[in-house]
Amino acid sequence: MSTVFLIGNGFDLSCGMKTRYSDMYKEYCKILPNDSSLIKKFKSAIQKDVYNSWADFELGMAKYASELSNEDDFIFCLNDFKRFLIDYLKTEQNNFFKKFEDNIPLNISLQDEAKRSLSDYYKGISNNLERKIKENEDKDIKIICFNYTRVLCFLSKPALTTDSLYEYDFVQIHGSLNDETVMGIDNESQIKTTFPITNKLLRSFVKLLFNDEFDSFRNSRAERFIETADVICVYGLSLGDSDYKWRELILKRLFDSSDVQLFFYSYDLIIQENLFISQKFSLQDEKRNELIQKWHIENSDKIIDRIHFPCGQQIFCFDKIFEYDKTHHTN
């Protein structure tokens, strides 16, 4: 049985990193002495719009294009933001790795938790589901990482099947901080402009197109992971419209095979505690219906029972390990 994890910014947040859009945009929006009038206007526009996630910001950028007169101005604003974002995330990443300096026990504890999470993602929902997964489990794990940092790469490596297949089993779909970070939208139709669009803008802001030109293995490997998966687990990732392709591939896989299971870790459910199983089932039903409406899923009765929202069940519990380590060293 093949299990593929799609992991987003929620993972970096669980590591204590300040990587929310809301964590960094105020810093970016501070006017600098060398800011051009174009960048000042862009920063002002960002401050007026309230984006709850990175996906919202990317779609917001696509709409902001209509405020500009040409694609060069749009690309200039985009690249200015990306440069700041890369520097910001590098600082967060470096601060994270500094915690490991001369602290082998912390290193081991975090990697053990990553390994546990990749193995126990299906537990705590129902005995029926646990038996079904357990009977066919063979630890064939693949990961599609939507983050730019290398934290997941570092923590999950010991948990993968074999080190020799590591590069095959792990794909950082939007690049890394040192390997052409990609941000933007899913397809050209999501860009709203009053000016002609050429390949220059598409290459800069359509993630799939950039990958096809720069590193087509990113897309092809991620596609293959999903198309051959028996279990799909989404953690810390909203799969909004800016990642439309990947949620459509997941749905296609669910409809193509009646045995495929989808686990979707939603923060507002995993923090629920002290609930009876019947209460958890009811909350899961609500989330399923929300997903069906949000993703506009037709014939949902064919797949709804195979979509699971873990309730009161957490994976990648790194915060508890950091708290223990901090207390231990303080005392």
C-alpha cells in the first residue's frame, strides 16, 4: 500500500516557525528609503487587503494585476515581495536549526515524532478504519512538500523507506529557498489583467508552467505519487484555488479507485479534546459537507465515506517536545 503525504505551512508552524502570511507581511510593508513609487503603492494595497492564508494572498496578487498597466510592473512587485519572503524564511529556518546545535536528544526526539506521525496518521478515528489500513500497511511513504523551507526534509528523512530512494520519495513541489522558489496561482485563467499577458508573466506567476520549464520532475513525480496512492494524507495545507490541480488529482484518484482513503488534517478539529467518538463523527460529517461544497464535488456519495477528518488526533506534535526540552534545560 502506497501512502502519499501532502504537507503545507501548518508543518512549519508546528515546528514553532513564524511562517504565516500574517507573520511577515507587516514587516514587508514597511516603506524603505529606496522603495520606488510602484512598490510603495503595492505595499499600501497589501495593507488594505486582509488575507488569511498564503493561498488567499496569491489569488489576491492575481487580482491586483488589474491595478497595473503592464506585466513588467506586476513582475517587479512580485519579485520584490519574493526577495523579502526568501530572506524572511531563511531567518526563520536558521533559527529553527540553531535549536539543534549540540542538542542530540532534541534532534532524535523530533525525528522520532516525525516517524511516528508518518506511521500513525490513521489512528484514533475508528477501529474499522485502523484495521483496514493496518492489514495492508507496508510503509511505502511518499511526500509532496508545499513549503519552501527544508525543515520537513530534515525531520522526515529517517522515517522514509530507504535512504537510497530518498530523492524519489520526496518532492518539494514549489522549490526551496535555495532552489528557485515558486509562488503564484494554478492557471492563467486566475489572472485578472487589463493588459496582454505573455509567457514572461506566466512563467513568473503560474506555478505549474514554471515547473514544466524549469524542473518538470517536480510536477511529474507529484502527479505519479497521487495517481498511484492508496492513502492520501493532507496536513497543514488548505488546497485552495491556487493549488487547484492537486486537489483535482486527489478527487480523480478517489473516484477512480473505491479503495483509496483520504485523511485531511484540519487544525480546528485536531485541537478538539475530551469528546466522545459519536461527537467526533458528527464534527467529521460537518467537515465533509464543507469540503464537498467548497470543492464543488459532484456525486460525492461515491467517495464521502472515504474522506476522513481526524478529530482530537494530532500528528507532528513538535511543540510539546520543544516545551519539554526548554523546561529540561532551564532546570
